[in-house]
Amino acid sequence: MTDQPGPSVPGPSVPDSSAPGPSAPAPPALFTWEFATDPYPAYAWLREHAPVHRTRLPSGVEAWLVTRYADAKQTLADQRLSKNPAHHDGPAHARGRTGIPGERKAELMTHLLNIDPPDHTRLRRLVSKAFTPRRVAEFAPRVQELTDRLIDGFADRGGADLIHEFAFPLPIYAICDLLGVPREDQDDFRDWAGMMIRHQGGPRGGVARSVKKMRGYLADLIHRKRAALPPDPAPGEDLISGLIRASDHGEHLTENEAAAMAFILLFAGFETTVNLIGNGTHALLTHPAQRARLQRSLAAGESALLATGVEELLRYDGPVELATWRFATEPVTIGGQRIAAGDPVLVVLAAADRDPERFADPDVLDLGRRDNQHLGYGHGIHYCLGAPLARLEGQTALATLLTRLPDLQLAVEPAELRWRGGLIMRGLRTLPVEFTPNR
Ligand code: HEM
């Protein structure tokens, strides 16, 4: 998932009809640079004073922000809220902007995050096989190999930008492997994906060109794989071959749907994981006691704290700040607020996951936190399909970093770090670190 297209410099928020009563202090500014750096105080204010808040987004689209945990969970599961942008009753220019580059290309539109049952049920069932915990566990040695290879690339230098040299390439290579993109083509994917991230919110030409190249490549790859497909599936067959097989055997998957599926997997699984590794490393480096606790546990060969720790990092400062767009298909009431048919609704996962009504000491990072039913992977029928893979990548990346570079630290003051100013995703532009070189 990527950010909604819009200006890269966030604009001011617009106070509105859902504004709190006269006794409440003024609402905080949303979508400024200060907000991008630390949105949590503003979310705390919204949760308390205007938990279902109508605002104008930097793109000009008006939408409702849902910030309390209980409301968020209910909203994510409410089938009266459609994922299909055709239900948006806003101005024409604003419709269909879920933030996936290329989404306006009809052939890439029929992906999981843009559709409702029964199409959603059918497509999700077809692709779910590739993400069973067993299939993902089989992938663990490859993720470890990729992780080590990337760390080898900078370990002897004593410093690196962890976003560009580590967090960014790891998920792109992993998804390419999963889809069945040949190794010799994977660097092209890395370049196109890099263009899309760098140009988000900026001039749209760069993104459009990269989307076009990726789409052309995927169509060609599907074509080539179809021509070479053996009659029976081999164990561990790649995902694109599995999708072609499904479409060939009357499971109602069109070639466009197969291409859209490959595309959404790339986008849903790429920047999210970059930011899990980036935000997670940042949180660990700025919470030395928690980081030392994790390092002790890893040195003792334990895995329990790593597993609860990655969930806590998702809750505390997760990659997906807002869930993707939903549109009311009929008037609905959320948290006592009436929402008209056609209105867009955005669930603020980052606010819900710090709700004191649900989490004790929500602003404290506690890697061993129990009862941590965070919403970082969403909830309901659109719950993250790639969660087992994301967990595998996040756990492997963080454990290997802390083990191989035990004195890893930030190379700049935390205040100097710059966060991307997008809407849906939360992540760092760069993460400069230093450490004793491994010679
Ligand atoms: C830490 C990394 C990740 C996070 C935090 C994350 C988070 C999410 C969230 C919050 C949603 C639901 C969005 C909504 O309801 O609006 C979602 C959906 C989805 N995610 Fe992930 N994701 C991650 C990694 C991945 C990976 C690695 C893949 C696959 C390679 C993936 C594939 C998907 C897909 C296909 C959907 C749509 C599911 C549907 O609509 O049925 N995600 N993810």
C-alpha cells in the first residue's frame, strides 16, 4: 500500500462540522510536517474530543477519520462500508484515489483492496494458498539469506542508511521470489519500486512511467509463464504460475485480475515492510532499555520476545497509519456520528492502537506486552493477507541486525530524522546508523 496521491507538503487541516463542543481546546493541525514527525499527540486529541472527525485531506478530498479502537474495529468489519471507489460521492477528480499508483488504469483496478464480496471472497481464496503459515515458513531460509547478503553489503563500513540499503531491498526481493520474478529481472523491479516511492506525492510522471514498465513486464511474464506451464503444479510453485493455473481451470480469474493481483501484492507488501523494519529499528534505537532486553533474549537463543516485540513495534509505531479508503454505501452511524452515503471513511490505525481504553500505558513501548490485539494488520475480511510473511521478514531483519551489529546506533539526533509526509503510510525517508565495522 502506498500513500494517497496528493501534495508532498501536507496542507493544513480544516476544522469542520464534527468539531468538538465549545469547551474543548482548538483542534490540532493535521498533515503538517510536525504532524508527520509525531502524529500521536494530535491523534490523542482527536480520540478524546472528536473521535469521528470530518476533515479535508491535503488532496482536497473530504473524509471522516475514525480514531478510537472500538469504533475502528467495528468500522473495519462493517460491510456497509465498501472498498469500491465507485461508491465515493465526492467531486469527480477525487474519486477512486485509494493511493495505489496505477489504480486508475482499469486493468489494475480489480485488486483485493478495491473490491467487495463476492468478488473479494473469490479472489482472496485463490491467492490465500500462497500465504499459509507453512508456505511462508518454507520461505524462511531465503529471507535469512537475503537479510545476511544485504548486511554483508555494508557491515564492514561502520555506517549505512538502513532504509535504502536494507529495509527497502529486502521486501522487494522477497516478493519477487514469491511471485516468481526471475532473479536476473529483480533489480529492474527494485528500480521501478524505488521510483514509485521517491516520486510519491511529487510530479506524477515518474510514478506513471514506473507503473507502466511494471505493468508491461508483469503482462509479459504472465504470458511467458503460461506458455511454459507444466500440466501439474510442482511443490512450491511460484504465485504467478498458481494464479495462471487458477485462471486456466475455470476458477474465474481473468488475466487482468492475475496482473492486478501481482501488482497489489507488490504494493501491499513492499512499502509496509520497508516501514516495519525502518520504524521498528528506529523505535528500538530510541528505547535503549527495550533494545537491550531484546538483545539479551536473542543472545539466550529465545524467540518469544522477538515475536511479541515485533507485534508491539507494529502497535507502537506501525507502517500503516491509516487503513485504506472505505465508502459508506448507505447512511451509517459510527461512534454516535452519522455519516452520509457516499462519504469516504478512513480508520486511523495508529490512533486506535494507542487508545488507552484498549491498551494499558499505550504510549509506552513494551516488547513483552500481553493481550496485544493491535490493528496494525487491519481487521475483518481485508485483514492483511501477507501478515505471516511480514512477521517473518520483520523478525528476521531485526534479529539479524541486532545480532550482527550489536552496538548499532543512530548516526544523527532523532530530531534530525525526516518522515515521509504521506497519508496512508508512516515511514522514515532515511535512517542513518553507525556501528563497529565487522572486518
Ligand atoms: C508489516 C508489514 C505489513 C503491514 C503493517 C500490513 C498491513 C496491512 C493492512 C492494515 C491491511 C488492511 C488494509 C485495509 O483494510 O484498509 C493490509 C491488507 C493487505 N496486505 Fe498487508 N501489510 C503488511 C505486509 C504485507 C505483505 C508482505 C503482503 C504480501 C506480500 C501484504 C499483502 C496484503 C494484501 C494483499 C492486503 C489486502 C487484503 C484484502 O483486501 O483482502 N501485506 N495489510
